Amino acid sequence: MIEEVDAESFVEVPLIGLAFRQPLADWILTKPDVIDCLELTAEHFFDGGEAQLEQLRDRYPLSVHGLGLSLGTPGAIDRKTLDRFKRVADLADARWISEHIAFTKTDEVDLGHLNPVPLTSDSLQTLIDHAREVMDLCQKPLLLENITSYLRVPEEIPETEFINGLCQQAGVGLLLDVTNLFINSRNHDFDPVEWLHRVEPLIIKQLHIVGYSFADGVWHDRHCEPIQDELLELAAEVVSYAPVESIIVERDGGFPPTDRVECELKRLGAACESARCG
């Protein structure tokens, strides 16, 4: 039985921030009041950008998010990629680092996108070992993120039990992508709130959110739509359930004018404040 945490014991409303993207860079560097924090994608700074990174570090609390460490791949993590990841995290003075509960490569090929791991004891141990390795090298707290999956993967362990075990045994937190949870619930026909309440609340530290897309009967996470009402409702449910510290809007395309970005951030903040403070 999961012991629920009283929302009144949560000290503050989560910080509301953005995933840093170049089309919004000039506006972000003006430090608008609606942005409390930023998340940097590590790979975007592997080949330069130190001056811009330092500007961002001087203005905001930063976290660093990875795409290519492939923590779910058995065997050694690619040390060159891990060293470059660490360098960005150090330059950013990251409050925490994050990656995915996924794999992006095999021994033979880089697949170029996030793929779900089988929910088995072997996969669980691989992720635990790799998470510990990343934290040992980077010396920063690590969060791991749930991904979308358009296929059902082998499930020796229920997904929420797998996530709980991973976070507890590796000593990491959960970056809960609200949009990914919603999309999976629609594509695979389950209740996202019921799923949420099977996750240990104290492991949920950060959220990602962005609008979903829907085409040809399938829900997608294309990161290019405004946040829909049902996603705000799900985010508010998470914030009332778990001591979330920050929420990142993670848009990668379809960038609107900055006044619309401001409105979206304010709307998200208001929904979270209402959920947390009632």
C-alpha cells in the first residue's frame, strides 16, 4: 500500500520553468518574471555554447537533461558521452541531472530515439547500476524520466513497481513526464490517475509537460502544441499528491510568440498553486 503524503506538508509551490531552446533564447535571457528555472539539454552544449550557458547560469537555477546516455543498454555506458554530459552539468552548476528510463543504442547501432526497456529484473538491475555510475561520476542528484511507448513491452514487473524499485534501489528520483503518462494512458487504455497513485509520492521531484498531438487514432508527444486542459488537470493532481519541486514546459517546435508562452506559464503556475495551496 502506497502511503499518500498530505499536500499541506509541502512547503512551496513548484518552480515553473522552461526547457531552454534557441528560438526563445533572446527572450529567456531578459529573465522574464514568469520563468523560475531552466532545464538545459546536455547534448545541445556538447560542441560549444559555453558563453551562453554561463549567461543562463548567472540568471537562473539550472538542471541538465540528457538524451543519449542509454542507461537501459546492457554493458558499459559510453564513457566519452558520459564525460561530455558531466562537463555540461559542471558548467551549469546543475541542481540535478536527469535522463530516461530507456535505451537509445545497442552494441551495434545508435537508434537515434528513446526506446522502452523490458520491465524485467535484468533491465531493472542494468538501470540501477548505470544510474549509480552516473551519480558517482557527476556527484549530483539524478532523476529518471518515464517515456512514451507505442508498443507494449514485456512486463515481468508492473511499470509502477519497476519505477518504485528503480528509484529506491538506485537512490534516484523520478522526473514524471505528465504528457507521456497521459499519452500512454490513451494509447494503452489505462487510468493515469490510478497509475500515478501506485507510484511512491516522495520519489517524484520534477515534472515535464507540453501539449500532446493526435493523428490517425494515435496520441503523440511531438512537443509542439500548447498544454491542453486535461494535462493541466493531471499536473495539478500530481502536485497535490507529491512534493514536486519544479515543472518544466518542454516545447521543441511550433514556438508561439513569447506573450503566449508567458500566458501558458502563468496558467500552469496558477493550476499548481491551486492544487498545492487549495
